[in-house]
Amino acid sequence: MFRDRALRVALVLVGLMLLSGVFSLMHYNNPARAFEQMLASVYVTLGVFLIIAAFNPPAHRSLIAFTAWSSIVHGAVMGVQAVKGVIPHGDLLKAATPMLAIGLVFLLLAPAKPIVGGTK
């Protein structure tokens, strides 16, 4: 019960956080922000689907798993880039750590795999 409610809350909160990136899409006349726009379009779309998934998490296990693993990979890549100096070191705490946290929370709270053909 707690796990299901916590997952639903996490799905909505992360979904809303990703939806807040819609403002990045408003800079369509600024070529310097083209990469930011492309990334924001993917995350805004993901945010919408995470909020939809909050209504029935077991039916959206693959979306939750994708969000978890892609967030972990994204956070890990950013972490390596920050340590190597490819991106600012401040991004390690500002962006990489939250991505890793989102991934871990979703992995820990993910709905259990349904038992197929179980005995009664």
C-alpha cells in the first residue's frame, strides 16, 4: 500500500518536474538553445506519460523501467562529464545527482512483475 502510493506520488512529482521544461521550448528563435529545445521536447513528453502512468502503475511497468534506467544512465554520463571537466562541475549536483535519484526511486518503487500462470 505504502509502496504503491509512494510510486504514484513520485510519478506525478517527476512528471510535473519534467513538464516544467516546456518553457525551454519557447526559445524557438534562439539557435544557441536548439539542443536544449530538443532535449526538453523529449522530457516534456515523458512527463505527460509519467502522470498518466500514476493512475495505473502496473500497466505502465515498462515506461517506469525505461525512466528509471535512462535516468541512471543520463546521470552517470553527466557525472563522468563533470568529473572530466567536459561540463561544469556544478552540474554534478545540479543535474546528475537528481537524475540518479529519480532512477533509484523508480527502481525501488517499481510495481512487481505480475505472476503469469500462477496456481490458485
